[in-house]
Amino acid sequence: MSEKKRVVVWGTGVVGSMVIAEIVEHPVFELAGVGVSNPDKVGRDVAEVCGLAGGTTGVLCTDSVADLVALAPDALVHYGPTAKSADDNIRVMSAFLRAGIDVCSTAMTPWVWPQMAQNPASWIDPITEACEAGGASCFTTGIDPGFANDLFPLTLMGLCGEVTSVRASELLDYTDYEGDYEDEMGIGRSPDFTPLLEILDLLIMAWGATVPMMAAAVGIELDDITTTWEKWVTPTDRPTAKGVIEAGNVAAIRFTINGVFRGREVITLEHVNRIGLDAAPEWPSGSGDDVYRVDITGSPSISQETAFRFSDGSGRAPAVAGCLATGLRALNAVPAVNDLAPGWVTALDLPLVPGVGTIR
């Protein structure tokens, strides 16, 4: 690659800040601009906002989408808020797409598979129109939903003659995780509380996009998509990075999203999220702590576990390492997305993304 890819990053939260730290040292990417939603960050050097070593970068944070579009980067790498802020995400991304600037994002997880029936037209049509108007592409990825249950299992299924079932599992301890899980998953709440993701349609829309994606990839049409949801109540108080979960409240959840074909579950996404490795001991665990696991029953049967860790002595949690991998999947995909035809892009459209410039 002869010239660096100039990228604008939107979002300086946990993921955006970590990715920005990687970009400023990267031989393949150049940080052209940084967009923020928090007015307190506007006008400040990104090094200060993201806690980067080395003083200043000369790149100032802005909330002006127009100013960032005017920089004419090769791509917007968007680490904005979740689909709860769909309208704002669509506003920002559409502006870049209409200007002919490709977008790689982790924000709108249902867009991992835009064809999913649960995606409302009000989320899909504006992006489709913006891509057409600007001749640009829009790629959404994540870890789960994302590469842990699309790239990983589909790659392994390509080694099989027959697959009876495939299960992709997230098996994580959330003790040190500072992201949102109370209202979404009900962790830390009373067992009588109904979290958002326990609602079947919301769970499928928010987390289930890779179920129909995997079905489409292997050439089948599912009869149905079903879900299960279980709660585990802690008998003792449990400390977390966000406070104490008191005895009698939910300290672990397990859910599945299941693709049904010819009367049997053939594709399963599973989450087991705990506060403490000893929580819900009867539920699945990995052979190591905090892993993403793929289990294929077939010819041959295959099992694979992937662990994300920091080895820099920072002590940051595995869940945070997974967040960094999520962000870098979107960044590293930029050159490939730039080479694709305009429109929606999914993991099925990408070539191998080997991480150019990572070994240096």
C-alpha cells in the first residue's frame, strides 16, 4: 500500500479511544479527524481526550459533521453509540456516504446482516439511498454479533463435509466490565425485572443478525428463529467494577438465539455472562476464562476457543481486549471496503483481511 489511508474516527469512548491510540502509531492509517457528541470534548486535542502519551497530535475533536466530511478521508470509522441512538448514527453516517466516503462501523449491530427481517425500513432505506447517492459503501461489524459468530464459525464450516449443528458462544466474566448490562441484560437487577433483551423480538434484532447470515452463507432458508433466556440469582453479595450486586439479585444470564431448519436447531448463538467465574457453575464455561467458543457437530466435528487478552501489563480486562479487537476489525477492513462496489457490505463480501501493517 503506497499511501496511508486517511480515516476520520467518530467516537472517543472505550473502543474509539483505544483504536485512535493504535492509529497514531500505525504505518497504514492516518488520523484525519475525530468526531464527538460530547460538547465538553469539542476543540480539545484528541491526545488529551483519549489519554494518549506523547502530548499532542494536532487533531482537535469536533462535533461538526460537515467539517469532518470536508476533510475528504478515505473512510469514516464509526464507533458511535448503540442502536438506541439510531437516528443520530444514521444522520452522521449518511452525511459521509452521500459525500462518497465509505463507512466502517460497530454501532448498529443489526446492520451486521442488513437483510435481517427485524431491521426496520427507517433504519435501512436512508443508508441504502445515501450509498447510492454517493457511490459509497457501508460495513458494520462487531464481536458478538460480529466476527465471533460470523467469520469464525463460517471459516470452520468451510472445513466440513456436513454440519449437523453449529454453536457460537460468548462465555465472559463481567466483573471488571464497565459497559451497560443492567437494563439490557438484567444483571444486577431483581429476578422479577424484565430486561430489554429478554423480549424476543428485541433480542433477535439486537443480537441475532448472524443467525440468518450463516444460513444464507450455507444456502439454506430457516423455518424459524427462537430464543431462550435464563437467570441466575446470587446467594451472596458480589463486587463489580460498577459497584456491588447484592444477594438476591441476578448475577448471571444465559440466552440463546436459535435458527431452526427442518424442525431442528441447526444454528445457535449463546451468551453466558457472569459476575464471578463461580456464578452459575452448571452453565457452560470455556477451557479457559473469558472466551468465545465455536462448536461444530459434523464431519468432522470442530471446537475452537478464542481468548482476547492484554499482555502489556496494564491489567485491563479480557472484555476490554475484545472491545479493542472489535474496533480494529472495522479499521483494518477499510482498504478492502474501499475496493468494493457501492452499497451495503457484510462479512460475506469481504476478502481475507490480514491486518496490513500490523507486523512492523
